[in-house]
Amino acid sequence: MTDKSILVEEFMTKKLITISLDTELKEVESLFEKHQIHHLLVVDDDNKTLLGVMSDRDYLKHVSPNLGTTRYVWNDLQSL
């Protein structure tokens, strides 16, 4: 550890990529791949209120509901 105080502002992502509640999952997948990111901010129609966060893990659980369970199989990997 250093004595220097480091502020979040110094290393946070400033170019935010957002989606709305009615964004289709194929668009979500495309944004994750295109920008090589793991989280998308879900905002209201005015882009002023944060409603939630969509993670790549949330997405993967939807397209492969067995992900993270003992029922997870090679076929699930193939679908991803």
C-alpha cells in the first residue's frame, strides 16, 4: 500500500454504455462482445435514473439456465 490517496475518479470508466428496460437480449449480447465489457447500466427513457445493472453473468444465466448448477452440461457451453 502507498501513502498516496487515490480517488475513484482517477481510474473509473467515464464512457458509459447504457441500455433500457426494453432492450432486446441480442443487443445486450452484441454490446458485451463489441465493447469487451461485463456490465451494462439499465437506465430510464430519459437516461437520468439508474434502474439496475445487467451483467454478462445475468445474460449467460438467461441463455443457459443451468449455468452454475450441477445440471450444467457441455450442451450449455455450446449454446453460449
